[in-house]
Amino acid sequence: MLEIGTQAPTFSLPDANENTVSLQDYRGQKFVLWFFPKAGTPG
């Protein structure tokens, strides 16, 4: 688990439209990164 304030490691994932999105695409911008453990679970 990352500590608060630690930079996230660089990674790339497909978005809802199957376009590859990289964390580096948002460097220097504010954004929300939300992970959830499993689809269909309350969040």
C-alpha cells in the first residue's frame, strides 16, 4: 500500500473505449484515480 503523498508508479490501462491511458498522460494535472476491488461490489 502506498503512503499518503507517495507518487504512484507509472502504469497504463485501457479505458472504457479500449484506448490506452497512461498515468504519465496526466502528469502535472490534478485528477482522481479510483480503484475498486471487484466489479459489482458496493463502493
